[in-house]
Amino acid sequence: MKKIYVIGHKNPDMDSIVSAIAYAELKRASGEANIFPARAGKINIQTAYVLDRFGIPHPEFISDIIPKVKNHMSGDPVTVSHDTPLWDALQILTTNRFRMLPIVDENNRYLAALHFNAFAENLLKKIDPQKNSIISTTANHLMKTLRAEAVAGENLDELFSAQVIAAASEEGTLNDFIDIMPAENSIVIVGDRIDIQEYAIKKRIKLLVVAAGTLIPKEIRELAEENNVTLLSTPFHTASASWLALHSTPVRYAADATLEPLHAEDYIKNIRDRFSDSVAKSLPVVDNNMNVAGVLSNGDLMKEPNTGLILVDHNELSQAVDGAKHVRILEIIDHHRLGNPATSYPITFINRPVGSTSTIITGLYKDNKIPVRKEMASILL
């Protein structure tokens, strides 16, 4: 939602401050939300005394309204924990049509980003036929990704590195392959071939996945328990299970840790060039504690900032808060000469030859039949 500031001129006098406060309250009383009084300079002693005398809070000081990252970014960001299985993170990325997904650590601080380029680079390493590709995973990660059930095994959250072996060869060929692989670093995926299941377990491999929902005999389960081999059962066939197993690794291993985040307080003019370095054309945004505050995409820069202005007691940009020309001016209420900026859209403009803008604001309360509370009437005098 756009945040609207009712604000007077630089070096504000009492009329400028009081008008901002009173008009913001009038707008809220009329049913408009997210409108706040503000000031572009220091409150003088007389004005501060009057506000304090009637218990009126001082308006927020705004040094400039030059658009920042926080004024353009998409809020309510979707993030995933660094420990999320890669497959689950990819589902979030594709289902929501995100270009990039921020990854956070156990303290919810930004760690890395998942985007399709990073995923593709990681996948190419895993399926390279010239290398014995190793994945880092846990039994629980495999269970989530393969929709598997644990038939035997302990320490299911233990992280380990292993190679995935799909049991698709003849028994002798496959046994020879299992023999040359470090047993403690092997995940074997097999269907209803009891001979392979038994051989792999006796070699004390790290983990055995029985595919296609095949019924696992009691003897195989007991053998796995005796040899401390984790045994899982998945409804997927061997080929699908082998492919999905590669995506069971925690997402942090496939994410781009080189993608540095933007900060919410960065000025837009200073970060535009960063998008040329981002293959995803999106960048994560963090706050001062490195918590993810949002995401900024190249397309977000084409949108209006999420702030707007109502100018009171002045109508010239030379007197306005710095950066006023970069945001939408919604209204102007003033009693001075005209020196107002041109706009490309219609606005409410009230200019009357009276002694103060406060007089105009008081009249607007009457016009809208909204009562002026005692404290507000006191500062408008």
C-alpha cells in the first residue's frame, strides 16, 4: 500500500507544521488510510511548545524522499531454509514463477539465492558421466523428496555425502561396481531384485532405496538392521527415484552464494547497474540485520515508488522536501503565490488568498462536516 506523507516546506514555521498534522488527521477521519504528517526540517521552539502544550506528537522528520530500494521492492518475501530439500525449493520457485528465491540460515538471515542458472550449473556437475558425482543429503531429505518410508535405520537427520547407484545392470556387473565404490558413500536404488538388495546390504552401503513400492521381505529388513544400513521404500520407479535423489540435497548446496543482496535503504539511482550482474534480473533485499526484507526485480524499477506526497503551505519544488520530483504529488494546499510544478496527471490543488494554510484546513473540516477535536482546534488557532 502506498504511504502518503502530508508535508510542509523546508525550514517549517508553525503554519507549515500544524497544517500537515491537521490535514493528515482530516484525511484519516474521512476514511483514507496510510496517511501521515511529516516535516522537512527542524521544528522551531514556538511550534514545539504549542504541540507539547496540547499533547500533539511531533510529525516524522524526512530528510529526503528520493526513491530507495524499499520504495520499489516486492514485500512479504517468500524464503526457504538452507536445509530445505532442493526439490521442494524448486517447486516453490516454479509454482510461483519466481525468478529467484532467497535462502536463509537458521537465524533467518540471508545466505544465498536459488535461481535457474545456479540450479542448472549444479545439475550439470551431478550428471556429468565423466565424474563420479557426489551429493550431500540425509535420509530424511531423501524421504521427503522420494515420498519414501523408513523401513530400517537410525540417525535419519545425519548429513552425509554419497554417490547414487541405480541398479539397472546385470547382477555381476552391478556387484563389481558396488565393490569398487566406498560402501559408506553409496546410495543404491533397486527394484524387486532381492539378490541385489542382499548383496548391497552385506557390503554395508550407506543407504538402500527399494523402488516402485516393492514389498520388502522381513529377511531384508532384518539384514539391514544387523548391518546398520538405512532402508527406504519409495513408490517411484528406479529411474525416477534416481533422478529425484539428486534433488534431495539441501538447497544451500545448489544456491548462488555470490549473489550479494541489496539493502532496503539503498538509493535506486545507486543500484541500477547491479541488475546487469544478476542473471535472474532479481536481487534479494535485506535489512540491517541481514534478514530478507523483500525482492527487487528489474520490472519493479518501472513502477512508481510506494510513497506519495500532499504538499501544504507551499507549492514550489524548490521549497519542497528533496526528491519530491521523483514521487507522485497527490494534492497541494497553499495560500502563497503560484510557482507550482507541472504534472502529467490531474491533482487536487487548493490555493486561497487567506492569511494561513491553517485557515484553509479549518474550512475543509467544515466543508466535510468533520468535527475538529479540541486539541487540534487549539493548534489551528
